[in-house]
Amino acid sequence: MGKPTIADLAKAAGVSATTVSHAFSGRRYVDPETRKRIEALAEAMGYRPNHRARRLRTGGAGAIALVSSMPFAVAAGPSRLGFLMEIAAAAAVAAFSRGISLCLVPPLGPRDSLDALEVDGVIVVEPELDDPVLDFFFDRGVEVVSIGRAPGRDGLPFVDLQSGATAHLLLDHLLEGGGHVGLITGLQRRNSYIEMEAVYAERAARAGFSPIAIRVDERGGEQAAAAAAETLLRADPSIAALCVPVDAFATGVLDAAGIVGRKVPHDLRLATRYDGMRAKLATPPLTAIDLHLDQVAATAVDLLLARLGQLDPTPCIISPPSLVLRASSVSPSRSA
């Protein structure tokens, strides 16, 4: 006997071939019990959906891409196993369950290497203002969604990273410890920086101290952050804590604190945004935020597929960010 066809499976399940197709593709709603029956019969009969044939019918590539616009300097080192890879792993699982392949595009230099990329749609992680990555795909008519709001692109669909709530969590914690709190963000204009800076300015005014905020070019990475932090700490001994959202910058601040003789957390409390490998492996480990990136990534995949007409739009609730308290921000007097 030959391989069972979609018609054979539909007949056995007592449904139409279209219903079988939707059960495997997720493009339209299928009653959960019907879906389970179709999947069980497919397993018993040895039926496998022909995704290649479906792509030929629709003219699509059957793949989506995940692209980071962050430069290599802040996405290298332990971060390779962090923010982008955590999103990529969850997005790959979500895409595969929908019969779609996910291509991970690493942080790049020249963007002309993207010309060979053949995908139906793209998820861009934390784009910056006037981001050339977005322009590249817009110019080619590729459907795009972003993780994190894209500054200046109000019409671009996005999954909210809840940057404002994250800013409040970090600053609530650092301000609770007393003293002046400084802020180090990236020079590039990403929404997470913009919201963090706005919340910080408001909280500093409420606490009654002048903002102590600097921006570091992401392209300089950890070394640039260390140099900037060293200058800042030498110039202003009143700084009791630093909020440093970029984890690569935060590890640079640890180096700077050691150079100027500020022990963490005894003389300087420190917190970052992403609870990844850099935060966990730092000495001392860094207080950070659980951003629930698995939920963020799955939501972004579903949003993109809905935009492509391959999935019915479904609401998804992402858990609020939560503080992960570690030794970098807890003074000995509080932990005793």
C-alpha cells in the first residue's frame, strides 16, 4: 500500500480534507476534540502532512526569521546564551508547532548579507529609532512584527516588553536602599531605554535628587560602559546605586567599581534588566528581571503568523515582569 493521503485521513476521520489541513496548520479554528481525533488517526495510519506541497500551493517560503538589531558588542560573550537565544528557542518551538521553520539571524555587520534570506515574515527584536533592519525588510515587502515597540513606527505590530513596568521594579528596589541612584542606558534610541529614562526622571524628581544619567554607545560594549562608569563614579561619590538595563554594560560597571574601590554591594548597589547568563555568572550575581521571554516569543510568532493569514488572531496575556533579587543590590545590613 502507498502512503496515506489527506483524503484517506479525512475519510477515516469523517471530516473534509480542508478540516484536516487546518488541524495541522493552525490556520483556522478546529474543534479540539476533532483535532485530537485527526492527530490520533494520522499517527495510527502513518500519515504525515506535506508541508512542501502546501508551500508550493501558497507560494510561501514556509519560514520566518528572528533578527536582532543589537550590535555584536552587546550581544556577544555570555549574552549569546542569553536574551536573543532565549527568545529564539521559544520562538522556534512555537513556529515548529505551526508547521513553520524559524531562521535565526545573528547580530551582523553589513546588512547586504540579508539579501539571500528567503522568508515569509520577520520578527525584529528591540528595533531602534530609524532602524535600518526594519527599512531593509519594508523595502522588500516582507511582513514584520517587533518584540518591543519600535520608536517612530507607531503602525508596526509589536509584542510589549513592558519596559515601563520593568523600570519601576528596578527603581523601586534600588531607591528603597536609600541614597542617590544613577542610570546608564544605551546611546541608541530603543523603546526600553526611552521608557526607562522617562520613569527614572520622574522617580528622581519625586525622590528629590537631580538625575544622574548617562548614555553609552552600544557598539563600545562592556569596555565602553566600564570607562564611562569609572568616570561617573569618580566624579560623583554620592551615587549609592546604579540601574544598568544592558547586561553587558552592567558587567562593565562591576569592573569600574573595582577600579575605583567601590565594593558591590557594600559601597554600590547594582541591578540590570535581563536575567540571563551575564547576570547569573557575574561576581557578585546581578539582581535582574524575569521578562517571561518564552511567552513573549510565542506571542510574537503567533502575531506574525496572524499577519500572514496563517493563523487566526488569538489574545495572549504575558505575565508581568518580576524582580529576581541577588547579591549585587542587597547591602549586608539588609541581608543580616
